[in-house]
Amino acid sequence: MTFLYLGCLLVSLAAMVALDARFRLVFWRDARRATIVLAGGLVFFLAWDAAGILLHVFARGESPLMTGVELAPELPLEEVFFLAFLCYLILVLVFGARRVLDRMPGRMPDRVPAAEREADR
């Protein structure tokens, strides 16, 4: 039993948390909303996995890099951490891209009301 894959996922999650904290993108912007969205994404993807497992589309492959711990038949422990990382990554990318686009010269941020945008023209 090895923890290499799980360890890599946890290091990647920690890096994402550091990035989020540094630029206040997701959890450091609104923790309650971020938790709801991340939990919703995680539940959706776990349901997707469950459906794939029940339909025999997904199967757990053997790997010496994984812990071997299964939360359910064909559902390894690492899958939950991978899906959480995936959902968190998407949130960080979306809010990071939004911040970059908002700072582009000549671009009006989406947060400015339409009346103000019209007055500036």
C-alpha cells in the first residue's frame, strides 16, 4: 500500500489553496459560496462516477501507486480527492481568468452597472 498518488493530489490541493489565498479568488473571496459550489460539483461528479460504476463503464484499475482503500466497490479513496481538486481547479481558473480579463486595458469590468457604462461612452 502506497500513498504516492494521494500525496501528489494533496500537494496539488495545497498549492491550489495557496494560490487561492494569495489572490483571494475563491474561498478567500466568499467561503460560504465557494463551499456550496465545490460541494455541489463534488456530489455531481461522485454521482456520475456511481452511475458509471453501476453501468460497468468505470472500473478501478490496480496500481502500486494507490492506497488500495475503496470507499465503495470500484471507488478508490483517491477519486474523491481528485474530484475535489478538479472542482477547485475549475473555480480558481474561472475566477483567475475573470480577474485577468477585468484588468485588461479598455475593458469595462462586468461589475459596473450598465447605466455607468453608457455614461462613460
